[in-house]
Amino acid sequence: MLEKMFDPDSVAVIGASRTKGKVGRAVLENLMQNGKLRIVPINPNVDEILGLRCYPNIMDVPDGLKVDLAVIVVPAQMVPNTIDECGRAGIGNVIVISAGFKEAGIEGARFERECISLCEKYGIAMIGPNCLGIIDTSSGLNASFAANMAYEGNIAMMSQSGAICTVTLDWAERIGVGFSKFISLGNKAVLAENDFLQLFEKDPSTAVIAAYLEGVKDGPEFIRIAQRVSRSKPMIVVKSGRTSVGSRAVSSHTGTLAGSDAAYNAAFKQAGIIRADSLEEMLDYSRAFSVCPLPEGRNIAIITNAGGLGILTADACYNAGLSIASFEEATVERLREKLPPAANFYDPVDVLGDAGADLYEHALDVVLEDINVNGVIVLVSPQAMTDIPGIAEKLAKKIQHSKKPILCNFAGGSRIAAGEELLNSYGIPNYSSAERAVGSMNALCNYYSIKHHSHEEPERQDSDLVFARSFIESALSEKRRTHGLESMDILKAYDIPVVDSRIAKTLPEAIQAAENMGYPVVMKILSPDISHKTDVGGIRLNLEHADDVERAYISMMSDVRHYMPDAVITGVQLQKMISGGKEVIIGMDRDPQFGPLLMFGLGGTYVEFLKDVSFAVAPVTGAEAKHMVSSIKTYPLIAGVRGEVASDIDSIIRTLLKVSQLVTDFPEILEFEINPLMVLPEGQGCVAMDIRFTLKS
Amino acid sequence: MLEKMFDPDSVAVIGASRTKGKVGRAVLENLMQNGKLRIVPINPNVDEILGLRCYPNIMDVPDGLKVDLAVIVVPAQMVPNTIDECGRAGIGNVIVISAGFKEAGIEGARFERECISLCEKYGIAMIGPNCLGIIDTSSGLNASFAANMAYEGNIAMMSQSGAICTVTLDWAERIGVGFSKFISLGNKAVLAENDFLQLFEKDPSTAVIAAYLEGVKDGPEFIRIAQRVSRSKPMIVVKSGRTSVGSRAVSSHTGTLAGSDAAYNAAFKQAGIIRADSLEEMLDYSRAFSVCPLPEGRNIAIITNAGGLGILTADACYNAGLSIASFEEATVERLREKLPPAANFYDPVDVLGDAGADLYEHALDVVLEDINVNGVIVLVSPQAMTDIPGIAEKLAKKIQHSKKPILCNFAGGSRIAAGEELLNSYGIPNYSSAERAVGSMNALCNYYSIKHHSHEEPERQDSDLVFARSFIESALSEKRRTHGLESMDILKAYDIPVVDSRIAKTLPEAIQAAENMGYPVVMKILSPDISHKTDVGGIRLNLEHADDVERAYISMMSDVRHYMPDAVITGVQLQKMISGGKEVIIGMDRDPQFGPLLMFGLGGTYVEFLKDVSFAVAPVTGAEAKHMVSSIKTYPLIAGVRGEVASDIDSIIRTLLKVSQLVTDFPEILEFEINPLMVLPEGQGCVAMDIRFTLKS
């Protein structure tokens, strides 16, 4: 159905206006840029606008005109009725430009809900409300009130902010960047990013997908779709409201519920999305993708006519994790043949200040042929002799036909402007700084990995679902929301090894339990009122015989009563003491946008002070679980390098997968943590020592 | 003397040329832009160039012409002789533009050394060789072959790369940025950054100092001068060759010995220098400083006509460590008075898409008056109704007279160009992205702290210098370069507490030593051949009585002989066992540019895997030592938060100061490490447990 949204034969403008400066006039004028389009203005007060026959109401339009798309610009309170009329008139696509909906308060939110119901009722596809409209350069449609029309190009852009659409179009106009489709998402009441991702995926004129998002409407579905789309087309997304301060601004701006940034980072990574940190980065990267082939590795050659710029660029490459290429001997020889003796024949190649277009071309040809070079960054500074347009012309032609990516930085202002314009006229970006060129090259390299990364589906982990469900349901029915040690059985249902652990209500029971499981043991207080056991003397380690258990029991009861006289004490827990392991934490927090967000980290100070943890949205694949474990900075501590004992990493990965399954199976679990999970040396597995989780009320 | 370099009455061009495109002609033409200057071309082959009387040799110039400055453009091999002639002609200032010196190889380096000797002999101040020349806009001097003349302004710029001078001048020409002085440093054979820093410090037309450096000539002096200069004028420096890859490029480029990046970071911080990560940042920051007053705090108000941009800017503020201002109630009320009801009256203030110049002005006036606002970032997107030039005009006038800094981001391309040009015509920057504006605001905030940070001089720490000197000298004379445990006495000379430690050559001696110092003790093998004692069974902990010592001694000797049969064993070291402390490391490495670089970190994995360490160039002040300790990420572990025992931080600081003194007193010490320094709980001090240092050969 969306085909007619973007390539309609006939478009109605409901709220069309004769008055210059009004949105209802701007939309009409933009639509009229396309001479082949049948345009139907709707306005009850006039018969004609800009030479077009005007109808009082959409329902008055004769059947023969068959309106494919209605653009609505009437005040918010009139929009629901207008949509109803569109539905009755059989119109399948509407764009609601009008503002005054969810973003404006309670009444507006009600209008918005009414629109959604009506769209459902009539099966209408709706963009907006509160948007700038859409542009499709292949069909020649400009159904927006944007002041600038987009040039044709292969970048599809969608934005949750109309103003950012405006900024982007204005920027693109100045330097000649083209778009295939340009969509202002507005409040995303009906159609949202997931719909357009699928549209862009199939759109033959789209090669690159760029987006500005403040949130996503359906997180899990977004990940699923993006995982597929990102393997055929690069997706570059700016997600704003990264920080707590920023998030506050989001909610006052569009009422979007911004997910935590950790969740977005994890979800984007899992979905193969390239996250841009700013609008500038998004545009920079998009332009690189729109022109360049992908580099098959991270070895970059730099060609410069200024040593200093070469060094700065090498610095930037290093910081971005790109390597400076090591040339084949033949490359160095071929460079030496034509470049002056004072030139530098190794990377960065310095063609010297008086180099002309021919020397640049020679150097570029030679390094492109080197098998150790995956991409090239060309730097041009305006030296006295530098033929800026000549070099730009040669570069533009190379770039268009090169099988390896080439990015340029003509550095300067007045004198390099001619080179910049020339490149732009070929649709080729000039990056205003080496750092921007390097950042974009890095994005190309990263996308190569994303595209060639084999994707698996999460595998279902075995579990005793019947037991687990009855456990959760009985807890819910008894309103037991917070769970600890006493609920370790839920782990057993997922075959997660649990420390041998017994509950005792009296001292004799405690001694009996210890004797049965074998020494040494650990004793912990059991009380629904106590969450930090150590603080109240509620833990005793390393008890080696019955005497120890007795002494520990008596003193623990006395300590706990001293610190928390009112606590209900249900007994003690005796656990087999495990030594020789390392403590790790596996946790889950339910993110409002993406659902179960898994966390992994080393126990103790590493998590608390260094925040050295990794995240992924569940359900995770084996590769994702493995990456969670290996991507923390303290990974060497468990991997067993430099004299550290290698821990059983595989058992951590297995446990992560099982926890992933558990929290996916039971959305009733709001938060979950195994802390610590004691990981034993390689081959000896791991054991959950304690657990805390919370169920929804 | 440098006054006549930058404001000469008469300038000779040695190697002046008639031929268009030649450097000798370009320099002449640039000089001739100043009609008041007496210009004397020197060329043996012609009588006149461009209407100026030409002399065959500088020594032929009549005394009456009194040349203040000679610009030399003859080939490198002729330069030494030319300088000799300048000296004999009594010329005090020369600029050597010619290349072909140190940067070109062995022969060039010889020419350069000859020039240096001659300059010393005649007392000549020389800039270069291998440079673009200099520009002084106050005196109207352009003694360079640059294609662009600088506009007048208050930024002084020096650059070690001529090409980066060219890039910067070209950039400045396009957007109208002015400079007071512009210096191409070249090879820095005689005059270098330290000389010009002092010049800029006193120069009344300079308010901001910008520099591109690939290295510094005299590191300790650079720190000393910059510490003083940076308190009166902001210094923004790009130091390239940050990374190992980059450093390689530096050495092939100018032969500069690049110091390690950690040393530069530490030195710049101690010197009050703002380090820019790129040329773009350097220029961005310089422009902000050239126009803006300093913010007295880090609370920033954002004014925008586009919600999305406001969020992105708030994100960027948060990332940079700036706060979004909390307005006074009166501010919100005053905003509410004039802004439309749908506007946002809290920070970020959204004046809405149709806001005109008056609304922007109102919002700006109101937030500027709020005591909680230290600086303002104004965002303007080109919405349909937006009066770009009108808003730019209002902003420019406010910015010029504001007592708080205001930075702008007109976001877009075609339509905002008019605003950008208008701002530029007032000398006011438009930042092309919110992130760049925020980065510059952050630099202003940081400089406010630098300027108001009270600076102390390092205090001399007490020491037994006589003992220490004789210790070092006897070690040097005996060619003992590597020192360990056996040399702990050097610490005692600086009053650094050392663990009670005795050497024993036989088992009876070992038992005697343990009995004398009291149990428990630790035993370590003593051998010049063994550096990793643990690996060969050369350490025994927790020996509690004579029997333990005996058993340990026998088994250790057997183990060590087994692992290293050929090692010379000189005995064992017995140390009092210390428990209840935390291990930290204090180290020193001698940096080629800045000298003794101190390092501090927590022991073990924190240093090894997390590289959680801090650096400072010795000698350090108390405040610097304190900052070294508190700036590591794991500081909470020793500061005693969240249940951790507070360690004796003061004793760490004292030890850092003493090590700083030791390595400053003895440049003979190349590397030095106390590892571990055992830090006891607060009030109980610290104890050096082991030591390693290396003396120069």
C-alpha cells in the first residue's frame, strides 16, 4: 500500500490555502513542482487555488479523480473527523502535517488516539501527525512544506524531528547531496521506523539508510527488522537523548519514552546498526556509503602534499583503530620512480608541496594496486603551486570507478572551495577535516564487518518450563515479588548449576544439614526483611565442623537481632563453601523499549567502581553471549593470561544463554541477578551462589 | 630584539627573484603590500626587481639603509655563508625560508648546525630554516610566501608545519578570522616555541595563543614558561604524533623526537595548556576565546527553535561534563510572558519553529540575567518562517557586549549561509554543529579553571643528599646499573618508609634475622640473575617461627637451583610481613622531551589490564601529587567509600613528592619503581616493599 503513498497519481491537500506563508499553500506549491501529478485542493471557502479546482470537502471529490494520498493541514481538533471522511472516501494514505497532538498535552493525545482508531477502522496508512511531510525523488513527489526540495540520490532519510529534516535538506542543498526518500516521522502514531525500514529495504533507488530517532516504537521488532535490513543496506542512526539530561529534553519534546542508552547501544550493535554520535557524523557517513565501495580490511593508505596533515591523519587512524598500510616493496619502488627524491614513499605518502594532479594520480594508482591497502585517504592543502581544481577533477574520476574506497580532505577555505565544489558536483564528499574523513572510513570498515558477519538465530535452551511456570505463578498468586536464596530452584529448572544449599530453621537442623552436605560450609541468615546480609552480621564463612556451626549460629542470631530487632528471621541457609573460583555477575533489567537487557561483569570493585560491564538484549545468540563475556576490559582476568588461572568461560556463556532464555520465557521477571556466579577453573564449570529477582506486581 | 623581527623598518630579501611563481618573488610581493617598508632585494644577476633597487650581496647594501631583517630564500648549501654575511653586515634578525636542512638528511643537518653556530657567533635571531615565514598584522609585515595575507585579529598562531600555516590562512580568509601574529616555525634551529610564547605573552595585540606542534625543543622550560603565560592568555595547542603510528610519521617528517603522549598530556595539563585533538578544534576554540568572556561555571543555557537540536546539544553538554542550567523561577516566568504557550521555558529553551529575532532576543536577555547561567548556546534551524539574517544580526550585537559567553550554531546549509556570513563579518564564529559549539564552550569553561587555579611552586623535600649522592656515585663507578631490594637505602635517604628487611647469607643468619625483627616474616631469594622471583619459587610468605624459616630456606634453595641451576645466589632477604594494606605502584620513566615522568596506580590487575594510572612531570607540587592519586578510576578503592577501608592517602602523596624529589635530584636514574608500596589504613602510613631502578651507563 505504501507504494501509492510515495508514488501517487492523485493527491488531495486538505486545508489547502491561497495565503502565502501558510503551510496549506507551501504544501500545494511543493506538490505542483511535479507536473504529472493530479492535485486536489480541499477548502470549503474557495473554488480555486493557484489555478486548481478546489472542493469544499474530500467527500465531494468525484470518484474519477481517485485520490491516492491526502495531505492534512487542518487544525488538530478537526483532524479526526477529516480522517474519518478520508476513510469514507476510500483514501488509503494520509500524511498529517498538523501539530497539536500528543506533543501538546492531554487533549492532543486524545485526538491522536482517535486518529489511530480511525486509521485502524479504515485500514489507512498514516504518517505523522506533527510532521514536515515526505519527499520521494524517484517519483518526483514533494508532499511537505519544506523550503528546499531534495536532489535525487541514493540515501533514504527518516527523522523524528521535523526541524532536523529542515536542517538536513538545507545542508544537502548547499553541497548537492541527494536523497531517494525523505520522511518526517512526526509522532509516529501509525506508521513508524519499522515500516519505513522495510520500505527502504525493497526500494531499488535506496542504497543507504540514515535516521534521526528519539526512540523506537517497537524495540524487539526494530531489532529483528534491522538485523535483516542492515545486511543488505548500511543503516546509520543518530539516537538522541543519550544521556540523562538529554533524555529529560526528549520527554518534554515529543513525549517519547527514551530507553536507556546502554540498551540502545546493545540493541544497535546486535542489529548491525552504525550509531552516529551527531548529525554531522550521520551525514558524513551516509555520504561515504553513498559513493564508496566497502574496504575489505582496516589498512589505510594516506596520500598528502603536507607532512603535518599526514601525521594528524595517521593519529586519527590510530585512534579509530585503523592501521597505516605497510606497502609491498614494489609499491615503494613505483612511487620512487615518479615522485621527487625528497618525497616520502611509505605510508603516509608525502607527494610534497609542489605536487600537481599527475603526481597525485600516480601515487593514488600505485597505492590502490597494493594488496595491503584497503582504502585511501587523500589530503590536499592549498600550497603555492597546488592545482586544486585539477587535482579534484582527477580524484573525482578515480573515486567514481575505484574498487576501493577513497575519501578526500581538501583542507583550507578560500582556495580549496573550487575543489570542494567540483567534488560535490560529482556527488563526492569533501571532508573538512582529516578526522571526519577517518571517521567515515572507519564507518565503511565497520560496515564491511557487519555485512560479512554470519548471523545465527538464538537457540532455544532446554528447561523444565512446567516447573518454572508453576513456580512463577504460585509466587505471583502469593504476591511474593522479591526473591532471593530461597528461590534458587528456578535456576535448576534451567539447568544452571546451583551451590549445594539447605535451609535450617533451628540449630540442630543446621548442624544436621552441614553434616549431610560435608564441610566446609557457609551460613547465611534467611529473612525477607534483610537484603544486605553482611551489614548485619548475617554471613559466616569457612565453617569446618559442627562446633563451628554451633558457634556461628548462636552469634549470628545475636548479631542480627542486635542490628535489626524487628526482622522476621525464617532460619539460616547452609551452603557448601566453594573456593578457587572467580566471582562474576549475570543480571537482567527490563528496558522500556527493548525488553530484557542482559548484563555481564566481574564481581566486586570491577562492577562497582569501574562499571566494567557489557550488555545485550535477550534472547541472545551464542556469539552474542560470547561477545558479552569477552568485551569487558577485565576479560584477561578470567581468560587466564599472565599467570592468572583460566576460568571456565564456556560455562559462563552457557549460563548467560540460559538466563537469556529464562527472562525471555517469563516477562513477569522485572529484574534478575545471579551474584555471584562462582566460575571455577577451565573445565570445572560454574556455580550460582546467590540470586535476587523481582516479579511484576 | 624580536621587535625588529616583527616590526622592521627595512627588510632585505636575499635570493629575491623577478620570476613569477618563485618563492623569491612571492616574498617580495608580500612585503611590498606594506608601502611604508624599505625593501632591499638581493640578487647578483639583476639591478632592479619590481621597481626596487637590487644589490648583488647583502654586504653591498649602504649603511644608511640599516637592514633590520633579512629573509633568506637561497639554496640550502648557500645559507651558512649568507648568514655569515648577514652577521658581518650587522643584521640581527633572519628568516630562513629555504628547505634542505635537517629534514633532508645528513648534509642538510650539517648546514643547519653551521647556521646555528653562526647565529650564536653574531647574536642573530633566526626563524626557520624550512619555513613559510611570518606575518604581523599590527605592523603590517608579511615576510612569507603565503598566498593569503592574514586579517587583523587577536589570535597569535605558530606552527611547526608550513603547510598547516597555509591551510589555516586559507581557512581564515574564507570566514574572516584575524590573527595578530602568524609564525611558521620550520626546523626551530634557533628560535622556537619558547621564544614566541614569551613574545605573545607581552604582545598587546594578542589575546589568544594557538599552536600546532610536533614536539617541543626544551620540555622543562616549555612547561615553566607556559605555566606563566597560560595564566594571562589561553594557550590552545595541537600536538600531533599522538600515537605510535603518528609518531613514526613525525620522525620521517621533521626528524623531531616526539615525546610519549602520556608525557605531553601530563605536561600540558601541568602547564595550563588546552590540548586540542585536531586542527578544527584548535581553530574552533581559538575563535571562541577571541570573542567571548569566560564563563564562571559550567552551567549552560540552550536556546533553540528546534527541539531535536536542543536534545542533541544537551547530550553533547552532558558528554563534555557541562550542566544544563536550572533556571530561577523568575526566569521561567519572564520567558513565559513573551514566548508562545507551546514553547519550552526550561533549559533547553524551545522558542518554537516560527520564532523571530525578537523572541530569540527576549529569551537570550532573560537567560543571560539568570545567576544560574554561565554561558549560552544558541541554535538556529532554517524553518519556513525563520529570519536568519535578522536573528544573526541581533545575536552578533549581543555577543559583542555580553559579559557571559554566547556561542551559535546556525544549522543547515543554503539558507543559513547568510547568517553565517553576517556573524563572520562581526568576527563571530558560527559553529557548524552543536557538538563543535559545545566543545568550544567546554574549552572556555576549562580555561576559567586554569586561570583561577592558584599555582604553587614544587617544595624541596628533605633528604640526605650526601648519602644519596655517594650511593649513586659508587653504584655508577662499580657499573651497577640495575638495582632491586638491596638498594632500598636510597629510599631511606629520602625518608620514605621501608619495610624492615635484612639480608642473610646462610640459614643460621636467616633464623637470627627473623628472630631479631619478629614474626611473621617473608623470605625472598637474592640473586642478580633472577628478576621474577615467584617463577622460580623464590618467595615464601607468612613464616611464623624459626622452624618455618628453616623449612622455607631449604626448600627455596632447592627450588631455585632446580629452575635456575646457573644463577648466582647471594643469600636471602627477610622482610617483616605487612598485612591489612593495599598495594600501589609509584614509578618514573625518563621522557626524552620532558624528563622525569612520574606514574601512579593501584597494584596488580588495575595497572596491568586496566591501565588505570596517572602521570605527571617531576618535580610535582603537592596539588599535582594529590591530583595524581585522586584521578585514577580506582581511587574509591583507596579513598574508602562503600565499605572499603580508607587508606592513608596522605602518605601516598608524601611518598610521591619524595620520589619526585629523588628523580629530580638524580638525572642519573633512568627508570624507577616502588612496587608495591603497601598503603596501610588512614593514619598508619605506607611502606615500600620492593624497589627496582636503573642508572644510566
